[in-house]
Amino acid sequence: MPSGVHHRPRRTWWIIGLCLFIAGFGLALFALAFRSCRFSVEPGHMQTWSLTVRSAPLLPDGKPGLEHSAAYRLNLIGLGPEPGSAAWLVGSAGAAPSNLRLVDVPSDGRIRLRSSDGRLGDYAPQLAGFDFNLLPLPLGAEQEWKPDVVWAALPEGKRTVACSVKRLRSGASPQFRCDFPVSVEWVDPVSGRYRQVRELTATYRFDTLRGVPREALVTFILREEQPTPGGFQARRMTMELSWDGSSSAGDPRDLRDAAAAIAAAEPWLAARRIPPADVLGRLRAAQGPFRSIAAGMLSMRTAQ
């Protein structure tokens, strides 16, 4: 019997095993490429982004003039126990957070404000014009779709805009582009001046493994009526978002209590009144990411 005959079964099984491994690996990559985009903020965890907003006037030849920029830090902190219950904690980059809002962060990414008694609002908070709702997510593996986007920076009655979204790239971090097909126009109720937003485009990547937008670039032109009759100024606006990472924020029960106390104290302080004693006690006990904003509220109460 030839010497190679005894080794054929072993070699055959090795080849079969290798083929099965390659097939399984290919299926895993295929499944990963079409993994659903689901926004997720786990209780006790904080997701952090850097936001840079740039503004440049458009000169008569259409080219941008001198640019001005501002940098911010944006955090979403999971509170629980309800799915999607979170705190929106924001402020200028390099400074302590200055603003907190209770929000609902569903898996489809359509963030909305949540009142202290649990009622949901019609839109999300916005930071210097940026709103996560400008980054709509597909329900499945859609390549193109036309969602209604609610942008909080627009005036009431103009916030809902029908947009066109296209998937540019698939994979674990798919890329999308959202376009406003029409301009949005209104008259400012305070100044009485005409304003217009046009040519809005958002290009963004979503990390399907971590459940967060990883980066985004939003551009649009803001056209405003000037005090001189017939005078208008157009500005090129750019908002650039970058995910900085995830970290532990503390015990969800402590986070919920501190966030609720801050939300409860805000209307009292806005009315220049001292919050109830139990709210003050919870503000004093606030730790972690809410400590600085709670301390600021306590100092306001002392000043009054």
C-alpha cells in the first residue's frame, strides 16, 4: 500500500475544517457589515464627544471670509432604569459642564427632551445648533430613505423637515449622508428679521459595536437680514463632532437622584427662589459628572 494512503483521511478532514472556518468567518463578516445601527447609552456609563462649531461670512465672490470657531464638550450619561433614560450634560471645552437636560435616547436615535415627571417633548436639546437628530439612523439595512428630521435649532413650527438620507458605506462603522432638499425660512419673532437655512448636509459614521455616532460633519448656509434695508449676510456654518470615548459615571441610582435634583432645582433658581430643602440636600450629595453643576446651583442659592 502506498505510504500516502494513510494520510489522506487526515488531510481531507483538515481541508474540510479549514473550509468551514473560512465560511464561518465570511458569514461573520457579512453579518457585521449589515449589523443594525442602534443608539445605546448604558446606565452608569458616559459617552463623550467633542464638538467644534465654525462660522465664516461668505464674501461677494462666494468664498468664505475670516472664520470664527468655538469648542464644546458633549456628554450623554445613562441613568436607567427605563431603557434610554439619560442626561445630556454639556459645556465649553476645558470648562466645567454648564447645562443639563433629562433626555430619552431610544435605539433609533430620535432623542427627545424628558421632563422631570417623565413626559417626553417633541424635540431634543441642541448645543450651538448641533442636534443628534441631524444624524438619522436606518431601521434596518436601507440604502436610501426619506425620514422626517426634527431639528431643535429651528423655530417652533419649522422644526420638522423631510430629508433624504443615503448610505455611503457599509461595515461595522457605516457612513451616511443626510440632505435637506429644501431651504427653511422664517421671520425672527424678536428682531422681526428674515432668516434662512439652506444647503444643509450631514455626513456621519455610526459605530455599530459601541452604539454611538463616531464622527459627523454638518454644513449649511445661514442667511440673515441685516438692519440696513435690503441688506443680507450669508454665513457658512460647520459643525464637526468627534467621539472621545466611553467611561464609567458611577452608580445609576446616585446618578438618577443627582440628575433629578438638578432638573428640579432649575425652575426655582430661574425664578430667583430657593429650592425646597430636600432638593438642596440632594444637590449637596451629587458626585461624579454632576458635582460641578450641582455646586454651581448651590452657590447661586447662596448668592440669592
